[in-house]
Amino acid sequence: MIDLHTHTDQSDGTVPPAELVTRSIDLGLEALSVTDHDTMVGCDMAAQAAREAGLDFVPGIELSTRFEKPLIARLPGVEKMGRLGSVHILGYFLEADPAPEFRDFLWTQQEGRRKRNVDLIAKLNSLGVDIQLEEVQALGRNLTGRPHFAKILLKKGYVTKIQDAFDIYLADSAQAAVERDEPSMEEGVERIRQAGGMASLAHPVRLPFGKDPELLSRLIEVLMEHGLEAIEVYHSEQSAEESALYLELAREYKLVVTGGTDYHGDNKPGIALGTGKNHNVLLGKQFLEDMRQRRVPAA
């Protein structure tokens, strides 16, 4: 059993990287990938711990990207769907760590996230929410994100549960929504490929048209032009029927099948490391072996 989509406390998870490795070994996982959002700090720490423990480890990343006009123009009807929000692209570095230029790029992404956080505080304050950046950063440490804002909103009584914090204030369509600078989906795929990684479309169910085979096909065709090699067929939030749709698309376009739980520790208590939600993600090591065999080196 393996898990190729996890997060540490260096991103928006709650488990330290070394402890995540220990938990993986205790569960009997044969391989692990840390895919923190827009940072590889936790991944680097976990890689060291995995080497020392003898656990097969795949360096990973989850890039935040955006729909931009050239892509939207090629997806009929999407322009009428309103605010589209962020789209995540997973990157797996199956043979070697990413090129230094990629880490420099990630630093610019973190700067964009920090600016967004300042703007988000201002927006929340304008709505009468008494919250300061310093108290959110105390939770976020290396990379402060919206889950840390949600925890403060819950602690201060503005909401009664974490999901309400997103629904009312933090989600892309909520009251305090603030956009941040993110690369286009096409650029995100290209950045991963140029850095020596395999780019996979993360949790397609979250797309605004995540159950529409025609629009998904068009999106895949465009992203494959930029180097997309894989799609996350198995994910904790996807039903068996949805995963069947994504598997069909993977076969049609000869994409590599990836999967993982999207484990965040206590920030997503319903999702278990290695098994997902009610054991709906159970992946054998053959999935990772297939990824390694089918990886296409960047030109």
C-alpha cells in the first residue's frame, strides 16, 4: 500500500515530516510522497527521514494554478461559470530532486501567498472580524494558508466549525475571498516538466466541471500540449463512480494513473493516511512502478 498525496505541518497539514514518515512505516506503507502546497521544505525534511528509515520516498509538490483566458476560450461554456478559483497540479520527481530554478520559482509563489494573506486580513477586518496576521502566522509558520485562518476564526467564535469558515469567509466565492498571483495551469504543468517532474491533474472532482466528460477531455487535451502526463484517478473526495470516469479518461488519453489520500492530519480528520475516507483509497505499489516506467523525460 502507498500514499502519493500527503501534507505536512510545513504546509497546511498538522503532522511534522519525520512523524509522517514514522506513521507511514507503522501503517505498513511501502512508499510515500509529500506534496505540500507550493513549498518543498516539508518534502525535503521527510525525504531525509525516509532515507534513514528505508522507506521508498517520492519528492512531490502541489502547485496552485489558475484558469486564464487562453485556456477558458478553449473550454466552451466555462466563461459563464463565474469565479473558477485555484486548480492544483501535482508534481512527482521520480528520478531526482527538482532543478534549482524550480525552487526559485516556488519562492515567488510563497511571496504571492504572503501578499494574499495581508489582503485577506484587511478584507476580514472590513467585515468586522477581529483577526491579526501575527496570530495566523503563529499557526502557519513556514507557509500560512487559509486552513490556519479557519482555525483562528473557529477559536474566536466567528464560526462553529472549520468548514463554515471556508463557506462563509475563505472559499474562492466567499465573503472575504481574495485572489493571489498564481501561474496559469499551462505554466504550472510546464514548470513541473522542465524541473524533471511528472505533472498530474489533482483531484479533478474539484473542478467546476469535474463530472463533465466533454469539458474534462478538452482540458486534458490542452494540458497535454504543455506536458501533462497523469491524472489523479483515486482521491479521498472522489466517489467510485467519479474515479471510474477519470480512469476511463486516463485510458483514452494514455495518461498515467496517480492517486493518494490528500492527508492533512487533524485539519482533515475524516481522511486517514494510506486509506483515505472510509478506506476509499487503497493503492498498491504497482501504481508507483507504472509511474516510474512510463515517465517521459523532458525534452
